[in-house]
Amino acid sequence: MHVIDSHTGGEPTRVIIDGFPDLGSGPLSERAALLAGRYRDTYRAVMLEPRGQVAMVGALLVPPTDPSCVTGVIYFDLAAVLGMCGHGTIGLAVTLYHLGRIGTGRHRIETPAGVVTVELHDANTVTVTNVEARRVATGVTVDVPGVGPVTGDIAYGGNWFFLADPGPVPVTPDNMRQLTDVAVATREALDARGLGGDTGAPVDHVIFYGPSDVPGVQSRNFVLCPDDAYDRSPCGTGCSARLACLAASGKLAEGEEILQESVIGSTYRLSYTRGAAGGVIPSITGQAHLMAESRLIFQEGDPFRDGIRL
């Protein structure tokens, strides 16, 4: 299996170029469902140790149904197939440039969540124009065992998010274990009450916010992903949901730019325009860097051929 690894603000992406089972040629939503069902063990073997790592997101290249798109892509992590992935799209654009499949400029990419646009500024810098993001609930409070009430908004940015500002735990690198445990417990509390998106989908990401020490940065975030790993980047779909919340609250004007910092210190530049359905069209600019190009081997007789599963 031919793969190229990159990281976007510290968050790794593994793009699968070839060697994965054919998912057919139907709508990307159907192919994503097939990946999540029939090929779950296969994609998890790509992500699990010893080949992968807990923070990694996979990006499977597939033929698009929209002929205006340079490629289709389906994203996944250890726990789930994702509708969209912002950091992964930045990493994908840099990877396609490395392969000579795109040049600088604007390109369309088809995802299960819809068509997104990337603008490749140089070999490492990319602006993603995401699908329309929206806030669906505000001031949602859940009781989290051992913590107490946690209040936040529920919003869609390509995936479903619960966003608490300020978060119940200070967003600093030395609080990583507590941030993770409280975010997992918060998501479980949301699930127990049946609180999720307006489509009936559960919240699969939780974001806590706190102040940044860097002048000019709007805030620092901690993002819990579906596999219970934290996002090393500021999270592109999470930043999209954040923009929807700020716009709905009148805290950020259309076209105004802010910097969002991740818990490890990497940043995205963010802005939005108004969306046709009442939400916002997010713009996320970040940098990705290539790390490796390799062929994964799934050797018969390897006791951990399908990954380490504990």
C-alpha cells in the first residue's frame, strides 16, 4: 500500500495513494459507509500501531463523482470514518503538490460532507474553504461526573462538535491527561442525554477553549477526536464550527481574521463569509510538511498484521 505521511501543525495525515480495496464508483457517502462497514478492519490496520499512531488521520484517495474535482477523498481515524477533515485536507493538498498532481492555485476536492476548495499558496501553505458550518444549539449544559456542570454550544463544521468556552479545565500542555478525561466524560454525558446534531448524529468531537499567551491569538483550544486522541492542530472542522458560533453570537464580523492556537502552539488563520443556508463558509489557512513516502507491507504470519488491538 503506497502512502505519504505529512503533518499539519503537528497533526499527522496518512494519504493512501494506492493498494486499498476498490470501493466502487457510487456517491462518496455510500463509499464512506462501505469503508466504515466492510473495510473497517482494513483501514484500522493502517492507523493502528505498529504502523500508525493514535493521532493519525487517514485520507483514502478515490475517484470523484464531480468532474470538476481533482480527487475524491474519504477521511478516517481509529474510531470512525469522518465526514470531513480540515488538517487532513491541508496535508492532502501538500501531498498532491509533491506528487505533481496539482500546482499552486485553487482546486476542488470532493469529500463525503461535500465539495471543498483548497488554495495552494506554496509547497506548504494552504487555505481550505470548507462546507457550510452552522450552530444548532447554544448554552447547552450537561453534568459531568467529578466535574459538575459544563456549558457549551453544539455546531457542525464537517463533523459534530460540542464547544465549551471557557472550558472546565485550563487549556495548557501540562493538563493533557485531565483535559482528555474530562472531554471524554463530557461527550459521554452528551450521549447519555441524546444531545447531538440536528440530523440526529451524535457529537463526536469536544473542544475546550482558554486564553493564549501569544499576542494576537484569539484563543487556545483542546480538541478531543472520536478515537479519544487530542488534535495536535487547532482542528479545521472544529475551527469551522467555532466560526459558526462566533458569527451567530455576533462576536466576529464577516471577513474579519483571527488566529486560533492549538494546545501544542500551532496556529490556523480563520475567517468566514455568509452561507446560503444561514450558516458560514469557513476559510482556514495552515501549513503542512511532508514526513515520509513509503509502502506498507501486510505480511502473512505477522501476529500484528492487523495492528495492535487492546
